[in-house]
Amino acid sequence: MRITEHPILEFQRGEEVTFFFEGQELKGFEGETIAAALHAAGIKVLGHSPNMHRPRGLFCAIGNCSSCLMVVNGEPNIRICVEKLKPGMRVETQQGKGCLK
């Protein structure tokens, strides 16, 4: 689910790294956004709306909205559309406003 060739853009991928989403081991490329790595792994639901609990996916992809807030390495409210992937990251779906443990 990745674009590998493009007529105008060149893709400079970092090293392939392992990270964890909801405890599941996944692969991505260091330096790409967490959202891109999740999307490439087939994960498109990033959370649920607070009132009606409908699934939410990537919306703005530039860090302006709150559709992609997740808990990363125990820290809530991380916008995964702009946060770069690093080896060993632990990413979890955020419930509500998020709280520190």
C-alpha cells in the first residue's frame, strides 16, 4: 500500500524499522510519519469520534486537526500525521482526551 514510483517525486526512504501498534509488531521506514507507516500496514482507523464512536481516519495530514491523536511511547495527544517514525516506537489508539499514566 505504498507508492514506490512517481513521475515527479523521488522517495528517499530511511532504514526499515520495527515499531508496535496496539502490541502488534509492524514494519515501517525510519523518518516517515507514523500515520504513513500505519496506512501502509493497512491500518486506516486511527480513533473514534467522542460522541457517536464512529471511526476516524487521517483527515488533514498536516498537524492542524485532532483526528490522528494517539499515545506514542506512553505520551498522549501526539499528532501521528507529523510525528516521525523511530525504531521501537509503541503506538496506541487514544481514548478520549488522553491522560498521562
